[in-house]
Amino acid sequence: MARRKKAKFEKKIITLTIITTCFVFVSILFFKAQLSSINIEVEKLKKDVTKQEKVNESLTMKVNELISLENMQLVAASNGLEYNNNNIIVIQK
């Protein structure tokens, strides 16, 4: 009778071990899939950031062109104004 109880206990332990092992493998696969998905999303975001940095750099260059002295003189001339260097006052703190 003692042998019979051990056999039932051993079967339960073996079953529990198999279930636990399967659960661990499934969990590992699930987390690897999640990690892979997150890595793909990170790479997409890096690509978007790089694109936006290029756009920002381009816009900075355009702003610098628009605030150039030559451009201001062209705009002033087209509006009938003239550039007079003697009227410029520099204020220092």
C-alpha cells in the first residue's frame, strides 16, 4: 500500500514537472516575441527621428537664408526701402 501512494505521488510530480517545463518554454517564446516586436518598433522610431532631424536641418538652412543680409536688402528694395548703414544703432548691456 505504501508503494501505491508513492506511485501516485510520483505521477503527480512528473506531471507537474512536465507542465511547468512547458509553461517555461511558452513563456520564453512569448517574451522573446515581445522583445522582438519592441525592437522593431524602436528601429522604426529611430528612423523617424533621423528623418525629422534632416527636416529640421533643412528648415534651419532655409531660415538662415531668409535672415541673410542679402535677402533683407532684396526685400527692402522690392518694397521701396533702402539700406542705410548709418541708421544702425548697436545696443550693449
